[in-house]
Amino acid sequence: MKKDLLVEEVKHVAMSQIIPEDWEHWFFDALSNGSTFTWGDANLTLVHADRFMDEMEDILDSEDEMEHNIAEHREAVIDTLNYLSNKNIYIDLES
């Protein structure tokens, strides 16, 4: 028996478009090791901008003393995530 499926479309952006290049050497490891979501070998793992922002703020708070150049980009990244959240746009964690 074939069910009628509700197919939904969501807007998303790649995580690499949000994270500054000079954070790449530490941020992805911190996210992978410390977040409540994982993506492993998944393709197009989508996380709502609100949830991503919560995880990211925890990471930034814990890494702030590690001198990862957080202050320079923090406000711009948070502003971007707020914009995405308001537009109901998801973050693609990219496998």
C-alpha cells in the first residue's frame, strides 16, 4: 500500500559559509567532539540555525581563552545565525 507522502522543502546554507576560515583549524574538531549532534558520513545533515547557534555559543565560550581569534568574528557569525534563524534557514553540516 502506497502512502501519500508529505514532501517538504527547506532552505539551507553550508556551514563553511558561516564559519570564518581562520576558525577552521579548531572549530570543526570542537563541534564534532562537543556538540549534541553528529553527522559522521551523512550527506546534507541539516540543523536549524537556532540549535547550531546554541552549540556554537557554548563552543566559543569554552574556547575563548584559547586565543582562537574569536572576538574578531564572533559578532558577525552570531548576526548571520540570527538572520538565518529568523528566515527559518537550516545549516548543512556537510559531510
